[in-house]
Amino acid sequence: MKFGQVENPANVDFTLPATPAATMELLRKKKKSQKGLQVCVGCAKWNKQDLKGFYPRGIKDELAYYATQFNSIELNATFYHSPTKEQVEKWREKTPPDFKFFPKIPQTISHYGRLLHTKERVIEFCDAIALFEEKLGMAFLQMHDHFKPKDFDRLKSFLEDFPAGIPLAVEVRNEEWFANKEASDSFFQQLERLQQVAVLVDTAGRRDMLHMRLTKPTAFIRFVGANHASDYSRMDEWVERIYHWHKEGLKGLYFFVHQNVEVESPLLAAYFIDRLNERLGLSVRKPYKSGLF
């Protein structure tokens, strides 16, 4: 079973938790210092195999077409293979000026290496993704399910040594990070100090990962739908929460849609964009023609 998947989504309470006081305080501190809201919404993948029906017949360059439909991509492909500089340059050239990439740090660093002796691989990865230039949204680190707070010092050193100039978001998954207040406080405080972002994960089987703690006035949300009718009401609630966060000082929203069956991700993402545009008076790009619409 996939991470966070459940047999019967109808039995899950998907209500969003309340916003912590620390998040509200952070947003209000930044409310007057910055203007506008940067919004990036997209899927996790662009290949035809996962998004069957999304691409019109005859489309040969999947990324080039995807980038006309969405303004960003959560680049999970880099988790499995660290990209070369040449590959990054090709991806950059295929996309419009406002498109953003959010590459995941390779598993050789996060999962196999567990952040130990990975300096050369980190530099190689960051040197490559830096070539996205203005199209680099933010790199993100997703730790192994078994990486626990007992190894916080290792994570702390990694975050402190991460190359300057590459924005970073971090996702921890082990339950102990959220069950232990001392561990979670240390984690969030470290990210806030370094101006790095705590990833929020909204998935059926792991409601503890929906901690709602922002460490910058930026929300990086990985939404995992359950291919269930509840996915749409969950999206509606997120739109309302983002509306209120923006009123309090939210400056960045990076929202990426996954599904247990990925073929439905573009449709769900388009629904979210429609509601977000309407509620916040935005004009975020959304799919306008494909086999799904």
C-alpha cells in the first residue's frame, strides 16, 4: 500500500487542524514587510504513463505541453536520478518564463546516505539545479520514514551546511517527530532560524503530518488525494484556509497534487485552481484542453 493510503477514505476525518499560534505570529510579523502572493500549483509528474488522458493525441514533448497547462511541477524524478546540468538546461529551455521547478533531493542523499558523507552529492545536485536560474522554485528534502528525532543533530548539520542560494523545504515522516513536542519544536525552530520551509502533507493515513506549522510566510503543501469524493471537499477547505492565511500575511503558496491513481491529479488540481482563483481574485494558470477536460 502506498504511503498514507487507506482502504476506506470515507472513515477518515479530513478536517484541517487549527492553525497554531506560532504560525499566526510568524505571518503577522511578515504582513507589512512584503507584498503580493506567489502561487505555484501543479502535479508531481509529467509523463504520459502516469497522466493517461491528460495529453492530446500527437503530443511528443510532454514537459513542453505540461508547462502550458500548469505553472509548476513537483519534480519527483530527481529523487530517483540526480539530474545532469545538461538535463536541467533542457528542462529550463522547454518551459515558459513564469514556470517553476521544485526538485526533490535524490534518495542517495536522504534515504541511502541518511545525510551522512553526502557533501559531494549535495554540491553536485545543487550545482545542477542552480541552472534552472529564475525557474527554480525550491528544492525539497524528504526523509526516510525511519529517520527519527534521535538523529536531529545530523539533520541540523545538513540544513546548516546546505548551499546558500538554494531555497529548501523539508519533510520528515517518522511519527516521533510529531508525537514528541520537544522534537517538533526543535525541528521547526531550526527551520525558522535558517529561513527554510516545513512541508505540510495532507494524506489520508497520516493526519499527524498535517502540523500546520509554517516556518516562513510560505506554505509548501503536498496534497495526496484518495481518488474519493472527499478529495473535492478537502480542496474547498484548503482554499478557505489559504484565504485566511493570506489575509494574515502569507506570501508564498506551493501546492502540489498527488493521487493514489495519478491519472486524476490534473483534474483535481484544476478544480483547486478554479476555486483558489475565484476566492483570492487570482489568475493562476490551469489546464484548458486535454482528454480530461
